[in-house]
Amino acid sequence: MKQVTKVFYISVVAAFLFILWGVIPKETLPTWNLSNITTIVQGFLTDKFGWFYLLSATGFLVFAIFLIFSKYGKLKLGKPDDEPEYPYITWFAMLFSAGMGIGLVFWGAAEPLSHFHSPPLVGQEPTSEGAAQSAMKYSFFHWGFHPWAIYAVLALALAYFKFRKDAPGVISAALTPVLGEKRVKGPIGTLVDFIAVFATIFGVATSLGLGALQISSGLAYTIDGLEDTFGLQLTIIAVVTVLFMISAMTGLNKGIKYLSNTNIVLAISLMVFLLFAGPTNFIMDYFTTTFGSYLRDLPYMSFRMTPFAEDNSFVKGWTVFYWAWWISWAPFVGTFIARVSRGRTIREFILGVLLVPTIFGALWFSVFGGTAISLEYFDGVDIYSDVSELGTEVALFSMLGHVPLGTLMSIIGLLLISTFFVTSADSATFVLGMQTTNGSLNPRNQVKFTWGIIQAGAAAVLLWQGGLGALQTAAIIAAFPFTFIMILICFSLYKTFKDEAKKVDLSKKK
């Protein structure tokens, strides 16, 4: 069994100091408190480097599409005779649950509804037909090809070097072709892996915080007399931490696998019920026309900044945040997807990772966001007032309160959020264990336990420091240095594939 590396000790100390900094009351450090400093850094990054996040995310998508149609798509993530470890349905369930579970449930109704009232495009009238069209199109955009391309690029590098080249399953190993083995095994490699671990901790903490916010708000919304307080959120984090630690100790092929399958069944059941209990024809018409406009306008949206607009809060507050969030999640989701993708060809891998979650996510937003918008646009139901008064996290439950069996659906929704919460945290402890044990495919339970406690602590501190705003700030900051690593990984992959093509006659491979 592989031992922990120095990356583990450096990362644990850094994370502990961050959490310690976060629990210091703001009055004690009026200028240098965590909330103030991170807000300043986040503002600087979004103001000065928003364009960098947009260009980088679009570049990763272009690179992924290039690999699909290139001759390199025939190469296998593993040895020539390796076969996939998991069937398609289990593979999709595992990558999907790890990749976006809590976020989809949190934002499924909330994001389209928010864009409906605050349109993405300058000059659009709020709550108009045009606002409704843009609202759904930008929801597809934020949860579609771009994030999954980010995941796919990193997962592809990790899986290829691990399973085909027998390299350690750490991110620094994927940079060997461009940095050289000596640098990768030295301080530079340690720095790369530390940045990856740092991004993972706070990218996942963002999602765990979202989950705690939504569970607490859902309980308070559905149970009379229960107040949505930080104490309730902290209790939820503590309970779920115990649950995901139990799951993590059972290993990849038990806890995570079974929970992922449970998640996908619950998610599809809730979505299908709402599809047929709600305005079915409207939802499917909305999905169809929006998906077409999303594909048509994808190039424009991918490069859209607003240099002449006085108010550019939409791009900074939504698109830049999302691209940063996905990049901060990439070490976690990429490592996890790589771990479960052995034996697939590059073309099969990228097509699966790009297409299936994107289409499912689009349908999800059409069902949940479409139902919310339909209730407001056609039936005069004011869901947005609940969101304005109680927070973004109540959008799902407010919407479900206006459909048949709304209370039962809210309970199922709470259960789904909880299982996604457990799965995301469970998968993250596994990934952090891999990244800090030189790529061990079965990290020790003590290592996973340590990272589980740190993740829970980071999520609690961020909620304590400022709720949803603090969570978003942490994601943007953590993603910035890792973006440069991902760009290097693209060059590393291309160089490796060119060298591989010289050794293997790809024209004869199926």
C-alpha cells in the first residue's frame, strides 16, 4: 500500500491554516479577515482576467472536439487489450453524480428563473418572451459542453498516462512530456499537485456548501416552525460528513458505485414525474427550440464579453464564476472520471463525457426551469418573490409547491440533494487520497478520513464567512492557478499523441 507523499502534509497544513483563518471573528481582523481578503482577490481576478477564463474554457472545448475527429481518437485509455471496467449506465451515473449532482439540483429551477427576471442580454425586458428564451439558453451554456470539456481534457490526460504509460495517477505526471521527468519529480511537480489539491478542496467545498444551504432551506420551507440558520446548516454538514465517511471507507465499487446508481434513479424519477405533472408540451417545445439556439449561438456565447456595457455583472457573476468553478472542480472530477474510464478509446471517452451529460443537463433545466418559468409566465405564480426574500436555495421547493404532490416531491428532492451531497464528498475524499498518495488507486482510509474532515471544515467556514457569495469567491480564486496547469496539459497531451502516432499505425486501428 502506497504511503502518503509530501504533497499530503503540505496540503493538510495549508488547508488547516485556511480553516483556522476562517474561524477568526471578523472583528478581530477587521482588514485582514478571510472574507475581506478573498473578496478583494476575487474582484481583481474577475475584473482583470474574466477574458482569460472565457478563452481558456473555450480553448479546452476546441481541443476536445479536435481530438474526437483526429486520428488520435482511436487510441485507448489503457493497454491495447484492456476492456472497460464498468458498463455504460454505471459509467454515466458515476461521472454524472461526481460531476454536477448538487449543482444541478440547486440551480435547476433557480438559474433560469434568475435570468428570466434579470436577462443576460442588454436591453431585454425582464419576464418577457425574449428573456425566457435567453434564460434557458444561457443555462444550457453554463452547464453544457464547456464544463464537460474541461473535465474531459484533464480526465483524458490522467487516464492516458496512468493506464497506458503506467505513470503515477497524479496531475504532475501528465506534464512530464513538457516539463521533463526531473522537474516533475522535483519542487515543480510538488507545486502542481499542491495546486490541484487546493483547487479540489475549495471547488468541492463550494458544492458541499450549496448542498447544505439547500437542504437547510428545504427543511425550513417544508417544516413549519423550523428556521434556516447557520446552526442547522452546520448540523447538516456534520451528519452528511459521517455518512460520506462511512461510504468512503467501503471503497469505489461499493459505496460510491451504489450511491451513484441510486442518485441517477432518484434524479430521473423526479425529472420524469415533473415532466408529466407539469406543462409537458411546453417543456419539450422549450427544450427543443432552446437546444437548437444553444448550438447555433455557441460560438458567440463562448467569446461574449461586455466591454461597452456599464453593467457587466452578468458575465462576471455568472459565466466567469461558472468557468472558474468548473476548472476548480476539474482535478476532482477529472481524477474520478479517469479512474472509472479505463479501456475506452479517446473518441468514445470524449463523446460520452461531452454528449450524455450535456443533453441530460439541458433536459433537466428545461423540466425544472421550464416549469418555474411556465408557472410565472402563464399562471401568474410569483416564485421569484420567495427567491428574493429567502434566497436562491428555495427556488426548487417554491416551484415544487405549485405542482401535484408537491410535498412528496420536495421530500424526494431533499433526499436527492442528500445523496448527491454524500456522493460528491465521498468521491472527493477518494480523489484527494489518490492525489496525495502518488496516485494510489486505493488510498488508505486514514487518508480519506483526513480529507473528509478538511472538506467539511472548509465548507462550514465558507458558509460562516458569507454563505453563497463566499462559496463562489473561493471557487474563482482556487481555479486561477490551475487554469495554467490545464493549458500545459493540453500541450503535453498533443505532444504525447504525436509521438504515439509514430509508433502505432492508427490507420489500421478500429
